[in-house]
Amino acid sequence: MIRILIADPDSAARRALTRLLQRRLSENHIVEVRDVETLITCLAGEPPDLLLLDWQLYGSPALDTCRLLQRAYPQLKIVLLSVKAENAAVARAAGADFFYKGASPDGLLATLTRLLGRQPALTTSQVDQSGTSYAGK
């Protein structure tokens, strides 16, 4: 069983991500949180395999949170989510994967399946072909 934690201040985005992952990855062990405090509380128990961390999460800058979590949970796979594509290089420099919220849900699924070791990721050209947003942000 794969444990996934979605940390996003927008409840509609969390619900959309949860539905997408349940439908397309058959994942049912998904926890949603809206702020850093709740995120830390959830991590104190059994850490997830994968964290989808919104760039604008309440309580701490995403990059600081990402770096702290990587030190505390080195096996945790982190994907930073942002509505600004230009945040990609900074996220990757911080050691996290990145996903632009305006891109195709298939691109997100490709990133997650690659991180979870399930199947090969789509090529960049395949991911960039669609500008559909998964959460309407």
C-alpha cells in the first residue's frame, strides 16, 4: 500500500487531487491537510511514501518546509505544486520534484508513477502538449 499526503490550502484542489489519484492510480490511502502544522502532525505518525506539497501552504515557505522534511524523512518523495511554472528550477534545486498546476493531469500522473516506481514517465513533449488544469487554479 502506498501512502500519499496532499498538503494544499485549497480544499477544492485537495479534493480534485484525491479523486484523480483514486481514479487513475487506484490509491485509497490518501490524507489531505491544509497547513504546515497539520502536515507535521501527520508526519509524526507513519510518514507517507509521497508528499504533494503546495507552494503556498499556510505556515511556512514551501522551500523551507521541503528542506526540513527532506532532512527529517530522507526516504520521503516530495513533489512541489505551483501555479507558477517558473518555480520549477528552484524546486528542483531544493531537491524536490515539481509540477505546474496548469499542466495536464496526465503529466502529474506520469511524475507520480515514475516516483512510485510503477511505470515510465511521459516524455516532456508528451506532458507539455496539454494546458489543462487538474484543479482549476
